Amino acid sequence: MMQRLLGSLLLIGGLAACQAPVITRSAPMPVNRNAALAAAFGVKEDAKAVAQREFRRIDANSDSALTEAEYIAAQTADYKEADLTSVRTYLQRQFAKFDRNKNKRLSFAEYIGT
């Protein structure tokens, strides 16, 4: 009896394992890996597009580079004046670290760390 039951379970399990899953797609998968991940999770934009939009928002004079003043102004907009001294010091150090070519301006590549 036990052998027959075991044989039946193996047969059923074997048939189930042989059936390939049915995959349907409503749209073709994007070629770009980031775009594919964004689409899979329902995200409308990839991280680089969000960073580009944020970079343009911070770039007050639209010269495609961030000055230290623009960078600090954007980062400290939500702080109260009393809190700003230590925050500004920290941001100045961060800006200097990101500015790899030391020209006192952040390009988009430096801003995103590439």
C-alpha cells in the first residue's frame, strides 16, 4: 500500500515538474537593465533620470554645473538657521570630496558619483 501511494505521488510530482510555466507579457522587456528593473517594480523612472531632474533643479543658473553655494543652498533649504553651522561645514566637506577635479564645480558625473 505504501509503495503504491509513494509511486502515485512520484508520478503526480513528475508530471507537475514537467509542465513549463506559462509566462505572458503585456509589453516587451526593455533592453536597459535599470529600465527593466524599474518596469518590473512599477517605477516610472530609473535612478539616473531622477538624479538628472534633481541636478537641474539644484542648478540655479542652468550652467550644467553645481557651485558649492548652489549645492549647500539646495541641501539646507529645510533647516532652521540655528542648525545650519554644522550642516554647512559637513556639506562643504562633502562638496570637496565629490569635486574630483577640484575645479569648485560639480558636473553631473561627479554629482552621481561616476
